[in-house]
Amino acid sequence: MNRRNFLKNSLMTAATITTFSGLMIKPKRLYAAWPKASFDITDLNDSINSVYGHNNLNESSEVMLKAPDIAENGAIVPLNVKTKLKNVESIMIFVENNPQPLSSGYNLSSKSVPTVGTRIKMGNTSKVIAAVKSNGKIYTASKEVKVTIGGCGG
Amino acid sequence: MSTIKLRAKESKGIVTVKAIIKHPMETGQRKNKKTGEKIPAHFIQQVICKANNDEVITINWGPAVSKNPYLTFAYMGSKGDVVELTWEDNQGNKDSLQGEVK
């Protein structure tokens, strides 16, 4: 083995090792990353903007948001979002007065039926907004939920 | 024991999946009352559900989801489908559970 070949080989080995170790260090996430930026934003409009890239919301009666009028315990506020709209891509839930308005997002597939339910925390009385993305447009429904005991403090 | 409780039921071609995950869902804003130190954030960020290995829904959660989160959603499927739910939190913990649609 002459010097030239030796150098070439060792360089290639080094390259392979770097690629492999790079692959191994990568976190094992097979899916789209969690949108940290959107969840960190503290202003409602900025939050909506960062999720959709615009603030163009259409209030629609096709979106049904089920939420209590008064939540005695802000730590557990049951929510249910349903819609008759077709081709729903995602459902997002925003809480205007929470430290971070975006509370959760649901990315649906072609097999999904557009209905989701969960329980969220609310710090204060606030407007809750359910936003449904269908055929590229955003449709919303909102409801004021009164909170008697906050769920975010300690 | 698994941290997930899963129930999936079919009716008229629609499978409704209900799940409860055992998790503290710590926001990172609470303080330990005795020491005054902040309790670090610890919450589930992503929940993925597959039916017969096809992804049905991907859920992103923030810290504002309640402790021991409850979740329901639906998809077009049939009895006997194998539903798999996987979650991962901000500290890298994860768990998954499979169940059969009834």
C-alpha cells in the first residue's frame, strides 16, 4: 500500500465514521419535530401567526367547541372539538389568557374523523379558541370559560 | 405497568379511541412551596397513534394539558384493528401500548 492510497483510505474511513456517529447521535424522532417556537409564544396573535403563517381566521358555525361555562377547577377543563368540515388537516386549541396560548395541536390524517377531546389547564377566565384547518382555510369557534380556581399557579 | 390506558370501540365504521396517560404534566411554572425552587417542566410533547401501522393522528401537546392527560379521537376503521399509541415527553421518556378495536 502506497502513501497516497493509505491517505485516501483513512480519509474515507474517517468520513464513514463521522456519518455513522452523526446518525447515532440524532434523536430517534421519526416524525415531525415538536413545534417548540409555537408553544413558547406568549401572545395569542403571534401564536396563531406562528402556527399558520397568517392571522386570517373565519368564525364558523361548522366548528363545534364544547367547553364548560364555568370551570370550578382550572387544572382540569374538559374540551371537545368537532366539525362537519371536510378535508380537515389539523385542529388547534388556543387559550387567550394562558401564559402560552397554544395548548395543543392535532394533526389529522386522511383516515381521521375530525373530532378530538382532551382536558387542559387554564390559569384564568379566558376565551378558548378552537381552530380547524380545512382545505387550506382556518375556521374557528370560541367560547368564554370562567375559571374560579386557576390551574397554573402552585 | 404501562402508563397508558387505552380503549377503542367501533361503531358504523368509525373507531373511537379513548386513552388516559399517567403523567405529571409539570408546566415549569410551579414552585416547590417549601424550598421556593421552580419545579422543572415535565410534560408530554407528542402522542402518535397508529392503526394497523398506519399513522392516524399526531398530537402535539404543550404544558397546558392537564395532569394525567385524557384524550379522545376517532378514525375510519373496523373491528380487530390494532391501535398503537406512543407518547414522548420533553425529558425523552416514552411509552407505547397496543390494543385491539372492539
